[in-house]
Amino acid sequence: MGVTLLRIFLFMLLISISNSYDRLTPAEPLTTGDKLISHGGIFALGFFSPTNSSANSYVGIWYHKIPVRTYVWVANRDNPIASSSPGKLVLTNGSDLVLSDSEGQTLWTTTNSISPGGIKTTAILLDSGNLVIRLANGTDIWQSFHHPTDTMLPDMSLPLSKNTSMHLVAWRGTDDPSSSDYSFGGDSSLQIFVWNGTRPYWRRAALNGVADYAMYQRNGLSMTQTIVNRGGEFYLMYTISDSSPSVRMTMHYTGMMQILVWNSSSSSWYCFFERPGSSCHRYASCGPFGYCDTTQEVATCKCLDGFESNSLKFTVGCQRKKELRCGTGDSFATLLNMKTPDKFLFIRNRSFDQCRAECSRNCSCTAYAYANLSSLGTTVDQSRCLVWMGELVDTEKRGDGFGENLYIRIPSSSGKHQTNGPMDFAIPEQLSNSDEQYNQNSEFLQISFEDIIPATNGFSDSNVLGKGGFGIVYKVT
Ligand SMILES: *[C@@H]1O[C@H](CO)[C@@H](O)[C@H](O)[C@H]1NC(C)=O
Ligand SMILES: *[C@@H]1O[C@H](CO)[C@@H](O)[C@H](O)[C@H]1NC(C)=O
Ligand SMILES: *[C@@H]1O[C@H](CO)[C@@H](O)[C@H](O)[C@H]1NC(C)=O
Ligand SMILES: *[C@@H]1O[C@H](CO)[C@@H](O)[C@H](O)[C@H]1NC(C)=O
Ligand SMILES: *[C@@H]1O[C@H](CO)[C@@H](O)[C@H](O)[C@H]1NC(C)=O
Ligand SMILES: *[C@@H]1O[C@H](CO)[C@@H](O)[C@H](O)[C@H]1NC(C)=O
Ligand SMILES: *[C@@H]1O[C@H](CO)[C@@H](O)[C@H](O)[C@H]1NC(C)=O
Ligand SMILES: *[C@@H]1O[C@H](CO)[C@@H](O)[C@H](O)[C@H]1NC(C)=O
Ligand SMILES: *[C@@H]1O[C@H](CO)[C@@H](O)[C@H](O)[C@H]1NC(C)=O
């Protein structure tokens, strides 16, 4: 009897201990060897050394249940703890997390600086992988999801506006969490880039209102990616179903933006999607007025209508076959299914006809494209008029039906052009044959909402999987 009671007591004690393991309070700092484990045991936070040394130079978050140690966040990536001195992570009375070494030097800190005034705060590691500093009334005054390292987890949102504090920045190497030159994030209000330093390396086409919802369901993975509009700002986010394996979107140190999925049978991560894929996908790889034709088995550079290869000049790209005659009879050729080029002017509050007129009346305008963003829930201005002045770069012809119309200015005599068709030209790098994977996984970062209609029997109720904050989720059959 006494033994049973003792057991129960020990069991209760264990529960109460493990319950407190997901949080830090000002009274209980975290020291080397300690770790926080999220309530459901999904994520852990603690000191670590990527090279397996005993140094424990960093504080980070990793998957608690996944046997291959995988870090999703690092606090002090550019300021490691010197090997000789064990560190300490403290939640201050001023509601800040402070990481310091044994000499009291601060290596990393949040900057909330909330005066104590009797406010009780706690730092909690959530099952989503988010570390939050929470006030007693439930308000989170800081969260690691707003200060990502190289990884975007489900339910985290990445703004499409330029906010470099929200960029994913790759590690320098497998064992080196310090910030490298490769980053992934929003740039203007409409696009997302992979950057190599300040140079674009890959670009996701501007929002167009139809190619901004994607869902995928296969091999137990059920994942939805979407663009959400919050107060007129667009955010990229993705969610997975409860039964799905773990998924992470990571800016890899090789410069690839990858979506990785955990395979518990093989006990490894597999790459579900990566960009840029072939060299043709790389930013502006086909030069000015060229485009990457991804409708071919091997993606190939071609010239836009009305242009021809300027290979004789030994530069990548294309030149006009016939000069424009500005004013007198230029017209616009409609190119279907295009990834719109970069470097546009975004003109607000225009109808389609007004957008065309904006381009038509200015001789420097080489192209325009129009979309209605109402499907993204834009309230005030739903129009998206883009015009291009001068060169068109990083254009693509898409074989997946997720592109949009691009209207390019041509001399009207070439309107019913009887050319020999667009001319292929080689680009410096060897074209890759490894596009198969991309075709299979399709453009996950850009799958059209329209395209799931046929696959879901016209949205019949039997295919509805659930309703989320951004609409109904259908099962693709
Ligand atoms: C780190 O140590 C663990 C356990 O000792 C071992 O399984 C793993 O292979 C080591 N990793 C590296 C990168 O050395
Ligand atoms: C927080 O305040 C309490 C009482 O005011 C004090 O005892 C404690 O040392 C403080 N903790 C930190 C981490 O500053
Ligand atoms: C919680 O408390 C903070 C600080 O006192 C305050 O700014 C915030 O509005 C409160 N939040 C709620 C939901 O009451
Ligand atoms: C950038 O993002 C951070 C974290 O979400 C936010 O606190 C900050 O206000 C944002 N800055 C701008 C200029 O939007
Ligand atoms: C990134 O830029 C550096 C320096 O310009 C260059 O050496 C490197 O090859 C680039 N990386 C890729 C993947 O193109
Ligand atoms: C997971 O790993 C197993 C065992 O290696 C393999 O048979 C299976 O195809 C993998 N699943 C996926 C989705 O890659
Ligand atoms: C949009 O343009 C119309 C005229 O075309 C104008 O009446 C309206 O005020 C404009 N709206 C905004 C938000 O600028
Ligand atoms: C055409 O657009 C260019 C670039 O925006 C501008 O500098 C120029 O003034 C415009 N010309 C006319 C006639 O509007
Ligand atoms: C966009 O589409 C919605 C719904 O079809 C329509 O109500 C709205 O007027 C359109 N807006 C523009 C600017 O074309």
C-alpha cells in the first residue's frame, strides 16, 4: 500500500517536473546540459555544438523526436560561446531572454525592456517550435518565429514586403551556423527571392491571385501553402495536417531553397522541392528579353516574340528583330502562361484598360501584365497592374498552367509575325537534366487554385478535408 502510494507520489512528481520543462522563468535559468522540451515533446531547446564537441557554443531549437539532430533555430549563430566558459540563458525581470557566458558577457539578447512592475513573464517553447516570451495575460511580446535563422516551420509566416529581419539566412556549412550570403525572403510587396549576397539567385513570380494557393497530398504528407493578406500585407505560409510527417522549409548552405520532409522508415529527410532547379531557373539566366522555356523536356532559353538571339555579340540574351516605331502603330503580343519578368513598376488602382493605356502611351514601356488579387482577400485595391520600362529579365514560359498573360510591345507589322519561331540559344552553364523531380512535384511554391478544381471533382463535399483560415482544403484525387 505504502509502496503504491510512493509510486503514485513519484509519478505525480515526475509529471509536475516534466510539465515545467517547457518554460523558463526569471527564477530558473537554463544552463549547459539543461534543456526545455515542448509540452508534446516535439521540440527541444538547449545548448549544443554542431561538431559534437563538448564546447556547447550555441543555444538552439531542434526536433526532440527525430533521431537525426536537426536545428531549426539558433539564438547566437554569429556569436558563439567560447569553449572554455559554459553559458547561461536567463529570462530577466525586464522580460528579456539573455544568453551570457561564464564571465557575464552578453552573447545574445532580446530587447523588450519591459519594466518589471509586477508583470509575470515566462519563456515557453511551444510544440510548433516557436519560443515565445509570454505575459501572464497571454500576450506574446517576443517570438522566435519573428526572428528566424534558416528555417521556416509550418504556421510561421514570411512577409513578402522587404523586411530583412524576417529573411531566412543559410548556415555557412553543415557544422557552421553563422550567417552566410544566401538568404530567402520578401523584397517588394509582391515577390520572394533567393539572394546570393545582394544578387538575386532565384525569384518567385509576382503574386497574381490565382497561383498563390497550393496543396499537396501524397505518401502521408498533407501540406498546404498559401499567401495570406493581413492588413494589406502579404505573407507566405504553409501548414501540414496533424498526421503529416515533419516538414521544414530551409535555406540550405548551398544556396538552394528546400522543402524537406521526414521519412521515418528511412530515418532521413528527403527533399520534396528545391529552387533554383536547373540552371535555366536561375535568376535572369536567359538574359534580357530571353525566357526559360520549361514546357520542354529540358528547360531551354528562348527569345521572346519579336526578338532574336544576340549570340553573335557573344552576350546572353536577345535583341529586337525590328525597332519599335513609337506612337505609330506599335501593338502588343500576348504571351500565355508566363512567369512575369522582374523589375516592374507596380501601378495601383487601375482597371485592365487603364493598365494597358499606362504602357501604351509611354514609348519606354516594353510590357504590361494585369491581375485581380481579390482571391487573396485584398479589401481596398484589388488591382495589380505591372508595367516594364526597358529590359525584361527572368521571364519563364510555364508548362504547368500556373502562369499569366504577358503583353509585350512589338512593331505592329510583326503582330502577325511569320518568323521561324523563337530561336533557342545556349546559356553558359551546362543545362541540367534533373528537372524530372520538379515536374513531379510541380511548382509547389506556385500551384494554381484553379488547377485543383478538376482534381477535386469540382469541389464536391466528399473531398473537403477541412476549413482553415484561408479557405476550404480539398483532397486531390
Ligand atoms: C555525433 O555524436 C553522435 C553520438 O555520439 C553520433 O551518432 C553522430 O554520428 C555524431 N555526429 C557527427 C557529425 O560527428
Ligand atoms: C528578479 O527580481 C527578484 C525580486 O525582485 C530578484 O530576487 C531576482 O534576483 C531578479 N531576477 C533576475 C534574473 O534579475
Ligand atoms: C497584457 O498586458 C500587457 C502589458 O500590461 C498589455 O500591453 C496588453 O494589452 C495585455 N493584453 C491583453 C490581451 O490584455
Ligand atoms: C519586420 O518584422 C519584425 C518581426 O516580425 C517586426 O517586428 C518589424 O516591425 C518588421 N519591420 C517592418 C519594417 O515591417
Ligand atoms: C554566389 O556568389 C559568389 C560570389 O559572387 C560566387 O562565388 C558563387 O558561385 C555564387 N553562388 C552560386 C550558387 O551561384
Ligand atoms: C521512405 O523510406 C523508405 C525506406 O527507405 C522508402 O521505401 C520510401 O520510398 C521512402 N518514402 C518516401 C516518400 O520517400
Ligand atoms: C481609384 O481610382 C478612382 C478613379 O479611377 C478614384 O475615384 C479612386 O479614388 C481611387 N482610389 C484610390 C484608393 O486611390
Ligand atoms: C515614360 O516612363 C519613364 C520611366 O518611368 C519616364 O521617365 C518618362 O517620363 C515617361 N514618359 C512619358 C511620356 O510619360
Ligand atoms: C476583381 O474581381 C472581383 C471578383 O470577381 C470583382 O468584384 C472586382 O471588381 C475585380 N476588381 C478589379 C480591380 O478588377
